[in-house]
Amino acid sequence: MRKQYMLFTILTIILIFVFSSSAMAQPNIAGEAAILMDAETGEVLWAKNERDQRSPASITKLVTALVAIEKGNLQDEVTVSQEAVSTRGSIVWLRAGETQTLENLLYAIMLNSGNDAAIAIAEHIGGTVEGFAEMMNQKARDLGAYSTNFVNPNGLPAQGHYSTAYDIALIMKAALEDPVLKEIIGTRTRDWNGMDWQSQLVNLNQLLWQYEGSLGGKTGYTSEAGRCLVTAANRNGMDLISVVLGSNSQRIWSDSTRLLDYGYDNFHKLKLVDQGDEILQIDMAGKSVPVLSEQVVEYLTNKNSDVTPTWKIKMHNLDLPLEKGEVIGSLEFVLNDEIIESVSLIAGTNVKKPITWVDIYVKATLVFFGLVVLILLLKAINMLRKRRTLYMNRVGKPKYGSSRMY
């Protein structure tokens, strides 16, 4: 019996070790560059050559869409040029002179990666491809993608057209924050009515169909760039972004799946404080005032880590009266001497300013002097009325004998 117990214990320890080791195992990514990022905070959870500048292929179209949505109107009628229909690579077979709404063209570039549609958008918004590329580069800089430069809206190979896995993750983060673009990249199919043909646009991102919680993303391929994919998913309250560049046709999907699985297997959101949680109570004018957290604060951490942030309270200098919901301080969460999160603290109740004997004396004095002034004013008015009446009486009656008859 004792031997069986020892054997069971040893097996349990081995199983725990195996499962914990597999959970912590680094993802085996064949792609030449990759990154896993938390979409809410921008925190990098895993990376490989994430700062290397590479051709991003059609992932470029994420920025094309962001600029078009920002600068244009979805119902704008876009007239397709000859230059647009002459574009090579992946196209949606537009015709010169054909008109499509900007919204339709956005679905064409994000689902079917239409290079012709991207040129049509660029010319409509920027006047020229070059002018639109300047807008794209400014947008990239606004997002913090400083190692990125675009010369066209579709990602076809060109000198000076490059990005990095890190920058692409930042761009995807912005795409998820844009409600219009988030809906587009998460669409599986959409009816298409072209000048010469009617069909369906089908999203080329296989993970949108296969990966639980997938939010969509953007595919890309050229012989120079290799297989590329940026995609995002939501599980367990976490939005994670995966970018893989320079993979091959067989591994791009499994690479991206491994990255996302690694994130969900090893990280979770630790709730540090909930909205409305009472942090402490303070005394104001003899009244107990609950101090509450204004919002939820969560911290992304490794599941196997037992390190949690400490916190400190900073209260403002308070004056009465105090309004319920008024910000009266802050709660800061500290890890390794660095503030990682901060939340405002608010008053949980109203507190009126107490009335003191000084207040009563001042009010009574003001009332007294007010009454004195009122009485003097009334007396002055009454005196003026009497004088006016007396004057009118004197002027209105002629003296005796003052007029004669002739």
C-alpha cells in the first residue's frame, strides 16, 4: 500500500511538471518575424525579429482602410480609373469607368485583397497614389509605427515599401479600435455586384473560420515577402494580436495559431480592483465617506507568476461641500518600483459644509444690516413722497387776489 502511494505521488509530480512545462513552452514559429501583443495595452507577450524591416505585402491594406475611413465617406461613389484596372496580382476585376461605393471597395481590399480596389481608393482619397501614400505614412507615424514606410496602397513590392512585425501589431491594434474596420475584417462573406459580374467576396483569412474567438485580420503574400498574416482573437476577456511575416504556405496558419494559443495558455487578466469597490473610508465633518474605485483595473500577467502589484493611495486636498462621484484621489498599482496602472478614486456620498457659529453670526449680521438698509430706504422713500405732495399742494393753489377782471 505504501509503495502504491509513493508511485501515485511520483506520477502526480511528473504530470504536474509535464503540464506546466508544456504550458510554458515557447511557440515554435517558422516565420522569419513574429509578435504576440495584447490589443488593449500594447504589451508584447512574445516576439521574434519583431523590429526587422520587411515587405508587409497586402497587410499594407490595413493602413489603406484606416486612412480611407478617416478621410472619406463610406457612401462616396468612387470611379475606377484605367490605372486601377491595370494593377497586377490579386484583383476583384474592376472595369475602367465602373463606380463602386467606398464601402464596397473597402470590403474588396480586406476580404479578397483586391489590388485594383486599393488603387481606386487611393486615387479617390489622395488624388494620386503618391499623395495617398503620404497620408498612409502620416497615419503610421501617428500610431507609433516609426519603422514603416509605404509607397503604394496595396503592398506590391516596391523600393522603400517596408514595415515590421511590431509596427503591424500597432496598426492592427488601431484597426480593432475602429468600429467600421473591425466589422469589415471580421466579415466572412459579402455579396459583390460588379459591372460585369456578380458573386461573393470571401475572406481569405482561414483563422476567421477555424480559430475560436477570431476577430479577423489581413493576409498577405508576395514572392519577396513570403506568407504574411496579422490576426486577432478574443478569449477569456483578452484580445490578442498575432503577426507572422515570411512564413510558408503550409505554416502560416499553424504559426499564427501557435502564437495565439501560447498567449491564452500562459496569460490571463488579473482583476486588481472592480468598479465601485470601496478602497477605504475617510471622515469629513464627522461623517464617514466611502472612497470608491471609479473603474475596473485589470493586469495582464503570466498564469504561473505569483508576483502581484502593490498599491498606494494618493488623496487630494479636500474642501467641503463634497459631491458624490467627485474625484478625490487616485489608486496607483506598483510593480518593481514602476506604476503600471492608476485609477481615480471618487466620493461615495455627499457631504454638506457644516454651519458654524461664525457662519450664523455672519448671516445674522448681514440680515440685520440688510433690514437696517431696507428701513432707511423705506423712510427715505416715504420722506420724498411727503415733500412731493407738499410741493404739489403749494404749486397747484393760486394766491387770493392774484388775478383781476377788466
